[in-house]
Amino acid sequence: MRLGVPRRAGRIGKRVRIPRGRATVKIVANERRCKSQETCPDAVCSLRTPRARVFRPPWKFSSEKRSRRQPVAFAWQKGRRVLSFQLTLECADNGGALDSLTDPKRRRAKLAAALQILSIAMLIVLGTSSCFDRQKKASTSATHEVIDEAGRRVQLAAHIDRIVSLAPNLTEIVYAVGAGDHLVGDTEYCDYPAPAKNVAKIGDTIHPSIERIIALKPQVVLVSTASQLEAFTKQLDAQKIAVYVTNPRSLEEVFRSIATLGDLFGAHEQAATLVADLRRRTNAVEATIKGTKPVAVFYQVSGEPLYTIGRESYLTDLVRRAGGVSVTADVSGAFPRYSDEAALAARPDAIILPSGGSMGDANSTVAASLKNSPAALNKRVYKINDDHLSRPGPRLVDGLEEMASALHPEVFK
């Protein structure tokens, strides 16, 4: 018997014969628009088996106005072993609207089309996910070659998110350029800024623990001077951990180190802004002391034994920019040991004592060989926070301003 929507409203519950057995035709009018089945808009038709009065019907057909497309929706009802279809049907004035639904061949065609659509969608999703995973893996494993300040070729990850610092000045630079969240290890002397105190400690600057460094799995280890390399470079190379050396010999090279590290850590803009501000402050100091007479300065790194700054030290450049001239500027090396006789013969007009800060009271008195120098006799001995001088980083400009103000108080009023 052909099943369809009758032209006139029929009796609810009428039994009809369909190819696969008995079913009950139930016509439910739309609540908002109660129209007859003859006009057929917005009516809902459902076929139910006799058992469907108790259990959920396995097939549900919805009848509504036909659009240009015929969407097919299906869902597997877990536990019921029923595949539910919802099809958009066209109202038929001649009573044959549901004829195609009772045709097994046409139902199988609809099912095959729906499964094909699902298969294509799944392939697209899986292909996109696989492509994304490959791109992510490639981006995390990509490396590029750079040359550090010791002239070494270093292979660094394109994206660095695990850093170990072996010097306080490098720790300060990492935080200053906005990469502090990526610092996973530093030394016991790294105490600025405050968050650096909470980072895992790997020992001191001279004798770091290689085992601790390896355990932190850094992508790069930052070193302040090449003298630190020989002890552990081979071990870190074996673990494929890059070592990057900074070795600035002037204030300008300190600025360059800050900018370079900012680029390596993906913080170019913040590093560039920081360096621009430091240069502005430096230029202001040099403009202020312009025209003043340079002061002969002895920079005392330590009093016993006596150490000072030499030709290769960035501090020699800092003294010059502050309006002084180091009496040991021609001595080879960065921080050479100095004899008492040479110190006595130097006759400096001012002595700089880096003291306080992390050094505490160390190096707070003039060396015995300098107590009869013009600087000591004229009480031109200046103590400056050693953290602002001994750490070639952003706060070095603070040390420059303090030194220039001490050497030329007449222009800094």
C-alpha cells in the first residue's frame, strides 16, 4: 500500500500496510500554525512501530517546506543499534510525499550519500590536524646559526623558551627584555630583579653544576666571558645544549648585547625600546660633562690583592664617558693585578671603589699603596654601588650617572 500524506485530515491512528510491516501514522499539527494536512506546511509526520508506543521510534521523518538543498542528518543512538535519519521532504498535493521514504533503494542511496559526506569531512579534519602537527613539530625543532661575542658559531633554536644564565648581568638582561618567564636556572649571585631569586640555582658563576644544568633541559646557556667555556662546553655539547657567550668591552657593546639577546628571545621591540632609553640617558650625561677637564681615576676592583681595570674592560670606557681617564687604561687585559709600586706612581686624582650592593662591605677601603695618593689626601674617594658597575647590563647606565656626578659635582647640581 502506498503511504503518503492524505489530502484530507484522516483519522488519527489509522493502520496502513507498508513494505516492512505495520506502522501507525501519526499526524501532529504545528502548535503555532494549526493547518490541515492538505496544505502540509510545518506539519510533523512520524512513523511508529507498534512497540514504539513504549520505546523510542527507530526512524523519524520530518516534513517541512523544501529548500533547494536536501540536507541529510544522521546519528547513531548508542545502545539502541538504531541509525536515525532526518530528511527534508516536499509536501505533495497528490498524496505521494512519503513514497520515496518507503522505497528501500532510495533509502540506501540517501544513506550512502550521507556516509560519503561524513567520510570526506573526516578526511579533511584529519588532514588539517596532521598538517598542523607537522608544522608545530617543525617550528619547535627548527634551528638557526648565530655567531656569539666570542666569535663562535652557535646553533640556536628558532623559538627559545628555556634559558639558563651563568652571570647576574645576563639574568638582568633576560628580565629587562621581557624573557624572564623563560629563565629556568641561574646562579646564586643572581638576585636582581626580585623574581630571579626564586629561579632554580645551578651553583656559582665560576663553578656551576653541570648535572643541574642538564637536568633543567635548557635550549641555551648564557655565559658572560669565554673563560667559563672550557670547563663544561664539551659536556653541554654532548647534550645538544647551546652555549652563547657575551663579552662586551665598551658601553656600546653592552647595548649591542642587550639588543642581540632580545632578538634571540623574540623580544625585539622591548629590547630596542630599552636600548634607546639607555642611549638617551648616556647622551645626556656626556652632554652635561662636555667641556670639563678629565679627572685621573684609579678604579680599585679589590684592595688586597690589588686589582684594577685594563684596556679590555668595559669599565675603562665607562670612566671616559663619565668625564675621567683611567690611569691604567694602557694596561693589557680586562682586570689585571696591579703592583703597589705602580699604584703609588700612578698618583690618581680620584679613586672609585665599587662597594655595597651584593658585595656588602667588601672593597670599602682604599688599598695601602694608595693611601698617600692625591685622591686619598684630597678625600676624593667615591663609593659606588658595585651592582651598577660590575654587571654590564641595563643598570650600568645608573653607574655611569653616579660616577659622572661624583667626578664632576660642579655640573650636576
